[in-house]
Amino acid sequence: MPTRPGDGVVPPHRPGLPAGGDGAVRLRYRYVDGRWWPPTAFVRIHNGTDRRLYCALLDLTEGYRIHPDLFPGSFVAPGGTAAALDGRPIRFSLPAGRPTAPGEHTRDWLKLLVAEEAFAARPFQMPPLHGPWPADSRAPTALLGALDRLGREVVHRDAVPDTPAAYDWTASTLPVLTEVPAAEDPPRPRGRPDDRTRPGPLPAPVDGRR
């Protein structure tokens, strides 16, 4: 969902951003006051079923990092909606160290895991390629089901209980393309961004995530 000047938390009824023909949502930097500003967006999770479902959102970055910090996991009521990052705007930006220049872009893949029972999303966490392992990436001793087992095996290949609880689960992925407009794009409107949308300290879940 797009953000607008003055937005502090996700609005309840604003239409979402459309996906392109390739299924990806595109977000663009803005050029204001002589510099590029990264885009922000809200991410909502809607349960369109008649059952309470447990949901967790993984961010798979272009740097091969996987983290569940945007939405570590919670039950969503039938017909209900939840919001990532506690309903605050999420900043999508180029990886640290990459120049903010026309034509530059990066991708995130937001993967939603859904199950009938609660599961742990932390076992899916992985650092960027060649980065250090997170201190809390070990799975808990008590594994609740197939998703817990899958996450543990993907990360560590450790021993797991032989007969985990069985329950239905599914997953879906939304690609997000963040790009700096090319030089030949139409001129951008001038003006100053609203103070509440001007970049400040990044929230911990999205700071240096690649």
C-alpha cells in the first residue's frame, strides 16, 4: 500500500499498490532538494478465509538475507487484517554501499507463510551471503510442526523429532522492485517532503538488511 505525507500508521481502507505483469510491485526513489529519497510503503496481511490462521512474513533480499522482522508471526482472525512492522511505513532502499544513481535497482521477495497452528519463523533466518550467523537463529527445542521442521532443516540440517505434528500450511511470494528512475524519465515534481516522510533513523528491522 502506498504511503502519503503525514502517514504514521497504516490506513484501514486505502487501496493497495498494483502488481505489474510480472507480478512485482514497483517502488521508485524520489528526487527532492537535490538528493534521492527512498520509497516507503505499508504491507498488510489479509485473511480471506473463515478460519483463524497463523501468519509470518519473511523478507528475502537480493543479498541472500532472510529475516522475519517485518512480521515475525501472529494469528489473524477470519476476514481480519494485520500489518507488517506494527503498521508503520517500511522503507525500501538500495543495499548499503550501492550508489544511488539513475537506473540502479534492487529486489526483495516478501514470502508469506500461513498455517493453522503457530510456528516459529526464526529458524528460517539467514544472514547475507558471507555474513555472520544471527545469534538467535537456532530453532527452539520444542518444534510444533512441519513448518518448524522445514525451517530447522533448511538452516542447520540438525536432528529433529521424527513425527512432527501435521497441519495444513501454504506460502505465497510478492516480489518488490525498488528502483532509481532512469535519467530519461519525466522530470520529478519539486518541493520538500513532509517532515514525517523525510528519512530519519531506520527502524531496526529494515536497517542494513542486505
